[in-house]
Amino acid sequence: MASSLPVTAERRVRRRPQEVDESEERKSESESEPCPYRITGKAWTRFALSFVVLYAVLAASIFSVFAFQDQSPALIQGVGEREVTPGGEASFTIQVKNPSILKKDITLNLEKDLPSGWMASFCDETQCFFESCSVTLDSLGEKSYFVHVITDETGQAGTVSVEMVHQGEIQKDITFTVTTTKQADFTLELTSSERELSEVAFDVLIVNTGNVEDSFTVSLPPGVAARVSEDAVTLKPGEKKELTVYIEGSSAVNTSLIVTSREGVSRTLYLINEQALTYDFEMYAAKDFYIEEEEATISFDIINTGDAPDTFSVSATCLAPEWEVACTPQALDLEAKKSGRIVLSVKRGKGKSASIIATASSTSGLSKNIKLNIFLQETQGKTVLAEYFTGTWCYVCGYGERALRQLAEEIENLIVLVYHLKDDIETSGSAKRATGLYGFTDTVSTLVVNGTKYAYYSSGGEGAIYFKYKKIIEEMMAEPLKAEIYVSGRTVESVAYITAEIHSYTSGTYDVYFVLFKNNFEYRGEIKQYIVRDVTGPQRVTLLGEVLVSTEFILPAGEPYEGYGVVVIIQDPRTLEVLQATQYML
């Protein structure tokens, strides 16, 4: 009995191996079952990884948005090089793009490195710019421009650069290159000849009008006793050189001069020197005269252009019924290169106009006549002055210029003046009104009608501009007449003397301008009208009844007066209103 108790206790605490294994297995299965309210280590890892990825995507999106907003504008060019014939035109395209969702303000500057005589500008769809322009691009916006380069006969290569400035800094600089085909050419001109004892000196001017450097050799026919100041010269494009050719001969000289260039171009110039005329003269007078009284006086000038004194007998005939005319004096003695005035006393007859033929005969055997037209002074009527500001570098300005030319042909009392800015037609005189009065620099395609500015009427084509301008001008034409201007003038050699008689129907202080213009102005094969060449004034006057104002213009030496005219303008110095204007052809 005693020996059995320990056995019983051992049985209570010991389990069979099979039971132990089954118990451990159930415990292991119990621990491995998932609990819906418990996050294990693997779940924490997946959660953290998802959070990091989401944060990175969000950060990248925010960064992309701000980076997209801060992108700078882009300047995109097309073809960068072109070759044209001398005197031709090359055009290039550029685009300005804003890749940002924000508006961008930019400035485009045009830098030029061009031969003398070449011009460049850039234009959008409505206007052209000579130096720079500013533009605002909307979100994701873009704008196209066209760069135009006009070449000349001289120079073979040139470049223009377009700078894009954003926020005060140059963002991009693109360059366009224009080259012209090789062309050798030159002109040969006899500028003067002078007899010196036993020889005649001929001054000959050679101008290299090609676009390449060239050498020129001078030769004369065999047997001609002559010498040349330089037998050969080398000239760059556009350069000129004057040579003197001395030819022996006590009497008349009649020979030829041959100049041949290294590039194979040859020109012939005939050298002729006959005995100069000792006697000659000219007669000058205003084209038209206006008179009010029954008896009036008009005048004309005789200029002795010969090399010796001469005496001139003068007579006049009136070509109208019952009109009478008498000359004072009837004979005039003039020294060489001197002038004298003949006064004609005119008595009115029938009709409102008459023509007078004045004849001068010299003791040297020369005879010439001049025609003077006389009109009874009548009411002038209201006129409208249209001043157009343009430039040959402006690609779209020709529309407005042609529209005004057509309107001037249709409207009797319309006066047109065309001012050129920043090109080789512009003169210092024409800039007095463009820059000095209106403050224009390179503002083109701008119309000023009786002092009122109408800017950028150049889009829509020539037809649309014509009707816009016509409406403006007709409205001005309906305004009341405030003054009348009667102009007379005369020309002596290269000087034109102009006098304006102003009849005012209002009082006040005004400025009087005289504008010299030229019709049939030829430029690059195109005939232009109403081109301003010079401006005098302002002359400050107080209008009250009748006022006389005079001025004078120096015309280009040797150029005929045909085509030149003068416009007299009365303008308010404060409001710039044009009170009245009139036109007078020389």
C-alpha cells in the first residue's frame, strides 16, 4: 500500500506524450488565428509604405503645378538664313509662347548689324516696329511676328537679332542672317569740265554700286594726248572716287573714256567740251496770281545766267478780252549772274481769269517768254489737311498711303502730306512736325486729320481703311470756314520764295507752318505722292483781318521744280487744331 501512493501522484502530473503534442498544437493554432482588432507587424509596414507613396505623389503634383506656373516665355524661330538678290527683301517668322498659366509681360528688341542702305523691322498682324515693342501674353498664349529685312544694291551680308526680355533680363537672343548674291557694278559720271589754257580738265566720279570690292582701270583711245590723276582705283561697296582726266586741246574736245572693273564690268563715258555759251538768261515767276482790285501789279524776274553783261527788252500781251497790261521797266541792264525784276500793271477786263505772255529779248540775240495766270480772288472754301506718318520699313503702311491718294483724287478740298520716319526718305525738316510738334518717333501707320490723331488705322486691307478715312475727312469738311489763305511765290535759281496772305474770320494767336512736298517721288521703282521734304515755322501770328507771312525754301541743286509744292498751315499751338490749309505748286 505504501508503495502505491507515489505512483498515483506521478500519474496526476505526467501526461502522455501524445496528449502533450495535441495540447501544444491546439495552442499554436489558437495563436495563429487572426484577430480583427489587432494590427500585426506586416500591416504596419504596408500602411507606412502607402503613406510615403501618397505623400510623394502629392508633393510631386504640387511641385509640378508651381513649376508649370513659373516657366519662362519661349522665343521660337523659323528659318534663320536667307539669300536674296540685291535690293530684294527677306522675311523671317518668330513665335513667342507662354507655357505658363500666368500672364507674362515681355519686350522684344531688334538689334541690327546691316550694311549702309539696308533696313529692318518686325511686324505683327496690325503694325510694324523699328526698334522694340512690348506685349502681354495670356495663359498658354502665343503671338507671331515677322522680321523683314530690305536690302540695298550695296553690301553682301547683314544680320538682325531679336532679344526677348522678361522681368528685366534677356531670356533669349536669336539671330537671322541675310546674304545677297554677288553682283559687281558701278556708275560713271562726268561732274564738271574746265578749260585750262591748252588742256581741258574733266572731273569723273566712279561709284561702286555693286556689293563686292572691285578695282577699276581707266583708259582712253589710242592717239589721245591725255593724263589721268590715277590710272586705277580700288573701291569697297558704296565707296566713290573722283578722278581728273586732263586732255590736251586748245579747241573743242570730243573723246571717250573707258573704265573696266576687275570683275569684268565696263562703262564708257564721252568727254565733250565745246566753247561755253557766253550769254544766257532765265525768267522766273509765280505760277498763279490772285487779284481783287480793278487794277493790280504782279511781277517776274530775269536772271542773267551768262558770263557777260547783257541788256533785255521786255514786252507783255494779255490773252483775255479787254484786259490791259504794261511793263516797268521796258528795258533792263544786268551784269553777269545778276537778276532784275519786271513789274506788270494789270487792268481787269471781262471774265474771271486771264493769261499774260511776257517776252524778254537780249541784245546778244536770245529771246524767251513766260506765261503768268491771273485769277479773280474768290472764296476758298473749307479744306481738310490729312497728315500720314509712315516708314518704308513698315510692312502694312502702304494700305493707308494708297487709300489717302485715292481720296485726294476724289475730294477737291483734301490736302494730303506723307511724313517718313526712321528711313532714308526722312529729312531733318520733315521731323519738325513729326517729332517736334506731334511727338512721334517711330510711330507709323498714324493719321492726323486737322490736328486730331487717329492711330493704327491700317488693319482690314486697303478698302476698309479707305472708308474709315473717308468718314473722318467728310465730317471735318462739314465744319465752318474760319480763314482763307492765298499763296504767291517765285523761284530764283534753287531758292523758292513763298508769301501767304491770310484772311481771318476769327481772332486769336496761331502758328503758321510752310511744308515743302514732292509729287512723283521715285523710290525703289515705286512712285510716291505728297512726300514731305522740308518744313519751316512755326511763325506765331495774331489773326485779325489780313496777315502776310513769308518764307523761303532751298531746293536740291540741279533738280527741276516740277512736282514740288508748298502747303501753308494755320494751327492752334495749344489744341493743335488746324484752322485752315492751302496748297500751292511751284
